[in-house]
Amino acid sequence: MSKLASMRDAVAELVRDGDTVSIEGFTHLICFAAGHEIIRQHRRDLTLARMTPDVIYDQMIGAGVARKLIFSWLGNPGVGSLHAVRRRIEHADPEPLEVEEYSHFGMVCRYVAGASNLPFFPIRSYYESDIPKVNPNIKPMRSPYEDGTDVYVVPPLRPDVTIVHAQRATADGDTQIWGLLGCQKEAAFAAERVIVVCEEVVQDEVVRQDPNRTVIPGVVVDAVVEQPLACHPSYAQGYYDRDNAFYLEWEQVSKDPAVLEAWLKEWVYDLESHADYLDKLGDRFEALKPGERWSGQVNYGEYA
């Protein structure tokens, strides 16, 4: 059964006020287009979950969609702070933002527990860490197998909606990814609803001929959105490179609330879709296109 939908319709149907929303992808395949559509549709009171909340969550939090952030590392990669997030946390400007911090592995374990329907997940890496002191959800537990040994446990993370980007997917949701992989699979299996956004929709035969690249099966997917170039300024291996200049530019945009508000108006609210966003970018993508470097049936890209 075809699950194809537009980005507008997928967000309208599957992302609801008050939801816990996870947009996963570890520096690679971060779906900015989905975040922009959530902003454009004025969703409110969301809990945003992500291992590495970077610029897309700074944009969403700056736009007022979120009341809480669950994360494991926070920052504008290679640049510095996320100023819209900092204003909410440090100065409650324009209102407080609740935060819940874990280590990277702690977030992975939370997703795994959610995907596996476990009540908690034990993790040793919080031994002598100061994170449990500020996060009461990380709890010590006496090991039933080692006398006198305490381990920490984290609760399952079960998003209402997980959004992942992929290089390709079928119309019924079988999703293939290559290149750098985060915890997209675990976040998808843990979620109640899943939106897959992809560079291209392919026939079932393509997936059957190359099954090892299938990360997420269609059985857990609710909607498939074909949206090329949806990750800018993040990247999609083999399709386009990361726009590092954008991350540098964002530092100055997010520092000033008025400049951020103007950016959101120009690049999100005043546009009908991601296609309009790409039109505004113009030829900026030309410098981000990789050459060809084939591995089996897919192009991993030749990058400068």
C-alpha cells in the first residue's frame, strides 16, 4: 500500500500539539525541511528529542514550537552556541525551556529500551559522572548478578513521532540509508508514528536487489515524503555535501532575536514549501554536489 504524502500533509496528520517529536540523523541526513514545516504549521508545546540538537532545533525552539528538550549534546557544530536555546534556558527569554540531558550512549539506550518495549535500560558509563545528580530520571539500581554492584538505568524513550531522512525509500516505506548512521532505526521502532523523508522513491525491485541497506522496514512507517535536498544545510551521502558556511552564518543570525525572527519570516513563514526554500537558495547547491564514487549499486560521492 502506498504511503506517499506531501510534507505538508504528513506533518498535518501525524504531528500534533503536545507531541514528543524526534528528528534523528547524526550530523548526516538531518531533515531540516520537516522542522520548517512544523514551524510553518505553528505546532506548539512539543517535546523535542534528539541526540545532537543543532541548528534545526535552534530554529524550531526560536520559533516557539517547544516546551521541552531531551538531548545528549547541544551546540552549533564546529561554531559554538545555539543562542535561541541558550536564551530560553539561561534567561527564560521569551519563556522557560525544560531540559533533560543524557550522554550520547544514554540517549541511544533510551531509544533501544523504547524500541524493545523494555521498562528501563542499564548503562555503566554514568559511573562517577555528574549527570545523574542533575537528572533524576537516571537512577541507580543494584545488579541482581554482581554482589554489591550498582548500575544506572535510564527510562525508555518512546516518541509520538519520529522523522528520519534517507537516500531512498519505497512507496510503502522500506527505507535505505548509507553513509554515517545514527540511531534512526531505534528511534523509528520506538515511535508511535514514523515519517520517512527521502531523496527519491524507488521501486520495490531496487530494494530487493540491495537489501542490506534497508535500515527501517515499511511495517513501522506511516508516511513517505519524497523531498529532494530536504536536509540542507546538513548533507545526504552521495547526493550533496554539508553546507558549512550556513552553520557559520547561523551564529550571527541566532545571536540577535530580531534577526532570527526576520530569518524565520523570510525563509520559513513566507514560503509555501521546501521547493520555495530551494528556489531562494538559488545556485548555492552547485558547490555542494559531489562527484561519483560507486560502491556496488550506490554512489557514495567524491567529495573535495
